[in-house]
Amino acid sequence: MKSKNAFEDERLTPDTELLKAQLKRLAVESKAFYTLSLLASLVILVSFWQQLPTHIIIAWFALQCCLPLGQLGFYSFIAGNKKVPMSAKVAFTVFGSGISGLAWSAIVFLISPVNAHDQALLFTLVAALAVYATAALSAYMPAFISFTAGALLAPFLHLLHDYDISKDSLPFVATLFSVFLVYSAIRINRSIVLALKYRSDKEALIDTLTNTMTQTDKLNQDLIQEVQQRVTAELNLKHTHEQLEKTVDARTHELQQANALLEQEMTLHKDTTKALLNSQNRLSKSMEVSHLGLWEWDLDNDCIYHSHFHKLFGSSNTTTSQFLRHLKNNTHPDDFRSARKALIAHMRGNTEQYLVRYRIRQEDGSWSWFEDSGQTVEWNDKGRSVRMLGTRRDVSREMEHTEQLKLGSIVFQNTTEAIAILDKRFHFMMINNSFITMTGYDSDEVIGKHTMDLGDSLEKRDTLKAITKELEQSDFWQGEITDQRKSGSAYPMWLKINVVRDKANKISHYICLLSDLTARKEVDRKLRYLTYYDKLTGLVNRDLFMDRLHSSLQHSHRSDTPLALFLINLDRFKLINDTFGHAAGDRVLRTAAERLSQIFNDADTVSRYNSDEFAIAVEFDQDIADIEKKARKAIEVLNIPVQIENKDLILSASIGISISPLHTKGMHTLINQAELARNQAKTMGGNVFHLYSEHLGDSSAERLHLENELHNALEKHQFEVFYQPKQSLKSNRIESAEALIRWNHPTHGLISPVKFIPLAEEIGLINKIGEFVLRTACIQARRWSSRGYGDLKVSVNLSAQQLKAEGFMRLLETIIQEAELAPQRLTLEITESLLMDDVEGTIRKLQEIRDLGVGLSIDDFGTGYSSLSYLKRFPIDILKIDQSFIKDINNNSDDAAITKAIIAMAHSLDLRVIAEGVETIESREFLRDQNCDLIQGFLVSRPLTNDQMQVLLADNVA
């Protein structure tokens, strides 16, 4: 088959045929190239219009317009002229390309750019055209070389003239760019020449097969003619027997010659067929080795022939109908649209070649990447494509390798670790984005520079020398160094360096991982602060205080200077916290910390020792009066009111003081002594300081002894319940009695609840003691009724621990049932502070008690901080006015006013009022005038034993 194209002329040699194909491809590819050249010329015209004389720039632009048009015109001329020799075509092609390149060199000489912007624009355009020339002109290397050499001539001369080769790297970069450009063009040219050669060989093979078949047909026709002649001869033999006998020898000889000729032709046919099969086998094996497959698509019948594609299509058939549908069923959904678009574009004549990559499903369900390359080889009368030929090859490994390179680049650029790759002389070769972010240097400021170029110092050189020495031995180094950012600020950095060696085991590269330690150092500083300092007050915490106290004691012993330890505990802080909330409590602690820091500004350490306690260590001269003066000053400044919720709250504190070496030299003993002194200050009512003395240790021992005996008091029946009557001011009769616990100690006699009740709460015995009082009081109230003393009510104090104890309601029901007492005759008295501890939970539990029928009373009302908005929510029956308001009610107008207000408020809430601590007739009459319901106190009766209470009740009934 003869190739019909625009460059067909006289019969040519294989090399000439290949040259003709190269020129044809060059003619097609150069159209886009010269179009790009015209656009670049237009950019030059606009950008440098004012820098050159108008006639020169217009003349150059006109030349740039004429050269591409002339070149394209030349291609059109030689396409239709078979008389033009091939040498002339080649010469004109090389000459036209060279003139185009020189035209670009001319504009560089004319402009001679000075500033960086003009240089960058001009050189970028020339370089871009040179890069694109590798794709457009590489089909014929002389054309590419002539254009590239001409185009880059002026830029290279400009670089050699304006830059110092020994100092500047730009000429070297330009040379390297040119080398890679030429190398790329050579690679592309080889690929094109190889493809054209494959195509030429294929066409030659097809021509050979066609000629062989034609000769075979001719031999068959000759054979048929000979047979017909033989038949004719036999017929003539019958009619001309005599003539046949004469000519039989001659005809036999001729027949023998014909048979011999036929055998020769048949042998030739077999040899030709065998050669054709061998050629096909070689072609098939070549395809298998090169991972290529051939396909031919008959568009009229929509049938495709393919070789070696059973893996692609999941079938061993060599033909497939309905090609597009079959392709869609086996192609990845994400790739089918692009493959179909490329195929249609080629069939419409928009592209010279159909080239696309897509994924095809394999028999095991996996996907593999393939590249299709094809071209239309036959058109119908309407110019539509009717037959296409192409190749398909597996590019899965290539795509995987490309994806790995892309992924590696993405990981390198986007990793949070700063990474730098250095050559063996510690020059930067590559850096990632994190390196730029951390150091402030852009890549163009770093690449090619030595590490010392980013900040040189004697210390840095010594460090680099030590690192280099260790890397030569162990191939790895890591450690913390201090470096400078581009801004000049220093920062700590953790550096890891790994050595990369070549095949000769010589160092070729260094891979550096850099971590900015600035944030970590700040976190460490904050952690140290959080570890040793109180976040709320800013004072040192207990751990750091203990360390500093130990150091202060050692210094005190060495210098023979006494050291005083203050333990300052805020009085009623829990009550403040529960009443006003934790935010108010935090404000109180901050205020106390600020005031104490001002008073003890000469102290070794001021710390927040516990939640509401401060510890202070102070070295002083021998005069203890100075310590006492500081303690008084501390109490004085703490007593200054603090405004909480628009209310002035007066703080107070209990201060315990111990002194080393006066009391002890041991740290822990010193702390214990200060705690004993603080506890003594609290026992004294608070808002005082107390200096440790030996008798406090004795009191502590006594308290420990009392604690041990308290555990056995219940089992030995040492507790006794007393009753204090409550009198109605309307009837003047005893209506109820309050049950009070007493400890009848066999040695010490009656012990006041003030001493053992707080101790019982601390050691967890208050629930058992409370159960004993509640059970005894309920049983006794039922006995009073059975003896005719009336339905006297009894009230029992309820502690916070009892109310919160699990199973308290079940215990209360059991005691009432066992005592056979009506629930309405029992009243539980709770303190005001208990109400403010977990308000919602307390309301729920108190409501359960009320639902049971038991009454509720608030004891010592007026001494706490309960809010009226909360008070009305609690299911209570009685308010009990604290005796501190009643004791001097007739002489103190404030106490009288408060008492009146409490009574009026209680009655407005439908609550009864009991006044305790009534000791005088004047007090009773005042309360009667204010409509108080009940009174309790020595005026009515002191607390009585059960026997004494029965005598009083008998008189009350009488």
C-alpha cells in the first residue's frame, strides 16, 4: 500500500521515506508553535513599545509576522509540488527555523534589558518558546537546533557579558537549562523517529503481503488456463489422433514443464505463507515483549479486532462488536467520559492522534491503567472516519510510580516537620513549606546557599564542625541548637540529621529534620508554673512551699536566724462558698492572697497551702514581738470588708504560728505545731492568732484520748438524752421539748456536746449518735402520751451527714413505726447553713420528710446567709430565732428590730416562730407583744433528764 500524503514525490529510499515523514509531522506541529510565537511577539510589542524606536519595534514585529506566515506558506507550497527536491525542502526547513530563532535573538540585542522585571519577561518568553520547540520541532532535530541556537544566542551572550561566571550561578543555571532542553528534544525526536519507523515498516510489510497475494492469484489463473488447454487438447486428440501422436511428445514435454512450473509456484506460495506467519509471530512476540497490543476498529460495522487483550476485556475473542458499549462496561466510570471525549474529538478531525489513558477492569475485579494511541487511516466519501488503527499498552507501573512521586512530593511539602536536603558540602538543595514557615526564608533565598550563609557565627561554626565529625562516624546526629530566623530573632530548635551514601559508600546528601522548640519551651514553662504555682492566686502551691521551707530552714540553721511559720486559715470560708457561690469564694481567696502578700512582702515564701489556708515562712530577728505584730496586721487587713453581690463581707482568719529553732528544728514537726496553734485559734472563736506552746501538744493528746473513748461510748451506754421544754406564749403551757445529747463519762462526768459533737462528725460517729437520739426521743414522746401528759411534741437536731446518708428516710420511717408515734408529733431541726449546701438536693429530701408527716424547723435562724428567695422554697414549719438576738433584746434596738422582722416575715410565710435563750420576763413579754408562738430557755426550764421532765409535765397537766 502506498502512503498518500502531502510530501509524496519520486520513489525514495527507506531513509528518505523516514525524512519525509519527519517533515510532514514538523509541518503539522509547527502550526501551533508559530501561533504561539506570534502571541509572544505581540507581548514584546506591548511591553517594550516605549523602550525602542517605533519604526524598529514595528519592523521587528512585521518580520515576526512574516516569518511564521512564510514558513507555513512554504510548507503549503512543497506539499503540492512533487518537483521540489528533498534536499531543498530540508534546507528551507532548517533555514526558516534558524531565521525565526535569530529574530528572537535580535530583539534581545535591541532591548538589552537592564532591570530584573524586563529580563525576567524577555528571557521567560524566549525560554518558553524554546521549551515548546522541544514538542513542536523535535520531529526534525536540525530544525529544532537551528531555532533554539538562534533564539538562545543573544540571551547567552547577555548572561556572559553581564554576570560573573565565577560568582553568579545564573549562567550555570541557563547552561543547565539548555542541556536539559536539548536532551529532552533528543528524547522526543527518538520517540517520534521510532514511531515513524514502526509505521513505515508496517506499511512496507503490508505492501509485501499484498504483492505476494497478487502473484499467487496470477499463478492460479495460469494453472486454470493450463488445465483448460489440456482438456481442449484431449478433445482435439479424439478428432486428430494422428496429429496428437505426432505432437504427444512435445505436449507431454510442455506439460511436464507446466507441472514443474506449477510445483515451483506452489512451493513459492507455501514459502511466502510461512514467511508471512513467521513475520506475524515475530510481530506478536515483539508486541508482547514491549507490552503493546494492536487494535483495528471497523466503524461501519462497529467491530474491533484486537490482539493480546483477553486480560483487558475478560474474553479470548479477537473481535468485539459495539465497541463503545463494550468499552464503557469495562472502563472505570471516572475515566470513560474523558476517553470517549478524546475519541470523538479525533474522529471529528480536531486532533491528529487519539491518545488517552484510562483504567480497565481485570478478571479479578481490580483496575489497571492502559494507554490507547490510535489514528484514522480510512475515510468515506463524506470525510467521516471508517477505520482506525492503534496500539494499547499497560502503564499501571508508570502511573503507580508517578503517583508515588506525586505523593512523596505532597508529603514532603505538607509535613509539619521542617525538612531540608543538603549536598555533601552542606549546601541547600531542597526545602519544604514548613522550613519556609519556621525560618522565614523563601526557597530562592536558600537553595544553593551554604548553611552558614543563613547566619554565621563562631559558635555555629564550632557546632557544625562537631556535627560533621559525628556524622562521619555514625551517619546520624540529633540535638538541640539555637538558630536565627530571617527576621534575626533567635529560637531553639531540635535538629536531626541523617546521612545518605552512594554506591561507593561516600556521603552524597544530608537529610535534616528541624523542629521549632519555642512552643514546647513555653508549654514547659507553663507546666512548671501549673505544677508549682496556684492558678487562682498566683502564689506558690504546697509542693513548692515545702521545698522552699526546707531550704529556708537550712539557711536559718546555718545563719542562726529564727524562722516563723504562719498557717492562716480563713474562718467560715465553706459557708461563704456555699452561700454566694464558688466565684465569690475565688474572689475572696484572691483578695486574701493580695493582702497577705503585701503584709509579708519580706517573707521567704507566701503560699496557698490548702483550699482556704495560706502558709508563710518568715525569717526575723530575735524579737518575737515582730512576729506578733505581723499576725495582728494580717488579721487587720483581712477584716477589711470585701464587696460580694453588693454586700460588704468581713473576712476573719485563725492564725497559728510556730518558730524554729525555738519550738523545733524539724520541718514536719514545725508544720504540726503550727497546725495545733491554728486549731487553738479556731477553738477560741477565730479572728485571732495563737503562738504554739507545749500545752497545745498536751491538749492534742487529750483530744486523741477522747476520740478513742468516744468509739466505746455507745456500746457502754454512756450517752443520755436530756429534754428542754418549749412553752406556748398563748396558753403558757408546755407544747413540746427539744431532745439534747449528753455524754455521761464515768471519769469526767457530763461532757458538753460542744466538745464531742464536732469530734463525732470528724470521725464518722455522728450518724450512730443521731440515730440513738432520734430513737430515744420518739419512744419517750409516745410514753409521755401513754402516761397522760398529752400529745407532747418532740424535736431532734439533724446533722448534714445524717440528712445526706443513704437510707436515712428508711431509717426514719422504721423508728417512727417502732415507736408507734404519730409523725406529726416529731420535728427535725436543721441548721441554716445546711439549707444552702446543695439547695436542690436538700429541697427534695426535706420534701420527702414533710410528705412523711414530720415537721421541719430551722435552728439558729439569722446567723447564716440564707436568701429569702431560697427560704420560701423550703418545706419548713418553724423558724427558731438564735439566742444571740434574744439575750439583750430589751437593751439593744438592733436585736429588737431583727427579732421583729424575723417574726413578721415568718408569719407572712405561714411559719411558726420559736425564740431560744429566753432568760428574763421582760424578754418573754416583748416576744409575746410581737406574737411570737413559742419560747425556750432558762426562764422556762434548763435541759432536764427524763425523770425531771416527767415531774414538769405532771405539774403542767395539773
